[in-house]
Amino acid sequence: MSHLTCDEFHQFVDPYLDGEYDALERRDFDMHLAACGDCRRWFEQHRAIQSAVRQTLGRPTPMPGGAKARLRTRLALEAGPAQRRQKLVKLALPVPMVAAAAAVFFFVGTTGFTPTVVQDAVAQHDEEMPLDVPTPEAEELDQWFQRRARLKVTAPRFRDRRLMLMGGRLSRVGARAGHGQRAAYMVYGVGRHKVSVLAFDEDLEIEQLGEVRRIKGRPVSVAEHEGRRVVLFRKNGLTYTVTSDLSAQRMVELVGTAM
């Protein structure tokens, strides 16, 4: 297996995690991980979920022979090359693992969007990408996003005067799930700290993404990933994420001045 596509990486990653591939096959996965940032972030999340499921289940129960035979038959009919079919048969997970994995997929994987939005926000925050519109004027940025992305974005007007808008650019969220959508990305500066904002048209249940707090009676969610804090809130039909390395309390106070 060589030159893996992202779809192939996602499809055949479990034997890679379990150490079932030989050195040559593992090299293909290693190379893809090194080259693809989206798959690398997805892989870290997938590995964490798999580890959590295994810890919860404890000692697994072997899959019944009849179920294993049906799985082999289904894979033989639907899979691609013979070598991949042989590898996929090894994925016949124990019954509790299959049930738990299905439950996890149903909860966070039916859209593929919810579990990745915090990672997306942090990844884009850490990227050093040029701004499409360098400007300190929020109204100018709002109008530009409406023209270019048809997003009725309102760049947050933080009342803390130390926080300065630096500009924005078009971006995407949820791309690694295969159905990414346009987003507005905005950058602010406060002292030596960077504050980034993503705004996109997705009706997320933000209460499920982190610790829920209330600002002026409205719910916000505070999450943490890779040393960054992400505050999520809804405004005028859009979801906003505000990301920085500031403390969670400072972030909540900051967001409160813009709501």
C-alpha cells in the first residue's frame, strides 16, 4: 500500500494503531501522517477515543464465530484489493468494542463536525497565515466577509481597548471530515498575546463541547486543547470560537465584553 489517500488512511488506520502492519506498510502510514496535518489531528483524536473505549470496556469478549464469518463475507464483497480485504478481516473487533465504537461514532461522527471544531480553532490559531484584509476597522471586515463569503459576520467589538483588531481572512472548518464549509477568521492582538476568532454557519450544541458558563444569561462553552483555551458561543445564527493562550477566566471576561 503506497501513496495513501486521506480516505484510505481513515479506513485502514486501526490495524496501524494495533501494530498489525509490517514495516513497509507502516512506512506508508508514517509518511501520510507526516505530510497531512488534517489526518494527523484526526489521528490523535481517533487514538484518544480508541484508548478511552478500551479502558472503559476492560477485558473484551471475543466476537462470535458466526458474526466473524458474516463480517468476512461482507468485506470480501465490498472491499477493494485482496490485500486490503486480508488486512480488514483483522479488524473483527470484540463485540463490546464494536458496540462502543458504534456508539462513539453515532454520537460524534454522524456529521464529523462537532469533535473537530475545537481542534480546528486551535490549529488555525497556531498557523502563521497571511491575512486577506489587514485592517483595524471591524465594519470594513464585516462588509468584506459578507461580499466574499456571504456570511453575515460581525467581528467581535471587544470593549477592552488594549485588544486591537489586526484583520481577517477566509477559512474553512470541518474540512478533515470531508464536508468543510467556509468560515470567517479574524485576528486580534492584546499585548504579546494573539486572540483569534472563527465564525461559521453551523448550529452546534456548544454545551457539549466544554465547560458551560453563562454570560448575561447566555451559555458559552470553554474548552482547552494543546495549551489553548477556546470559548464558543452563538450569535445571530452563527457559531463563534475565540481562541488564545490567555487564562480561561480572562477569556470569558473578554468574550463577555463583546456579547
